[in-house]
Amino acid sequence: MASISFAPYKLWQDILPWKFQQQGAQFGLFNVNIGQTAHPEIEDAILDEVGSYGKQIGRIGDVLQILLRHVTLDDLSAREKDAIEVLAGQLAAVRQVKRGFGRGAA
């Protein structure tokens, strides 16, 4: 039996809000406003030359894990310790997803 698909194989949509305005179009039933920037050209340059938001956040997470290994956490409240454990769990999940795509810990 043949398989029928009404969606393209790969879906892609630019999520930068200043580009939406330049295009003057709505791309779906729901619009997400993630804010404006006074200097979209700087934001574009950072994304192009430094790295995506995900890459930047990933590097921050890597550094946080290093710092957490070198500080004493004994004086933290249960709530504070829980927040760190949740973050550690998310960072571990990201590493697992990357491994699934053959990206290792990069």
C-alpha cells in the first residue's frame, strides 16, 4: 500500500521576530512573540559568527557543570539543590540526544 503524506519531508521556519516583520506574513495559526531587539543586525551577526542560541546555551551549561564540580553545595537549601539536579538532568538529556545523532559531547 502506498504511503501518502501531505507535509514536506523537512519543515523549516525562521523564528527570528524581526524577519517576520520584514516578510510581512503569518506562518501559522499561532504567532509567538519572543521580543524585539533594537539592533537585529547585531543579533544576526552573533548567530552567524558565534553560534546558535542552542550552542551558546550549551556552552553555558558545560561551564556551569564544571563550576558545580568545584564548589561546595552543602549549605544549599533542598529547593536550591533540587534546581541544580533538574539542570543537571536536562544537560544529561541534551548529551544523550546529541549522542543519538552521533554528535558525542560536542
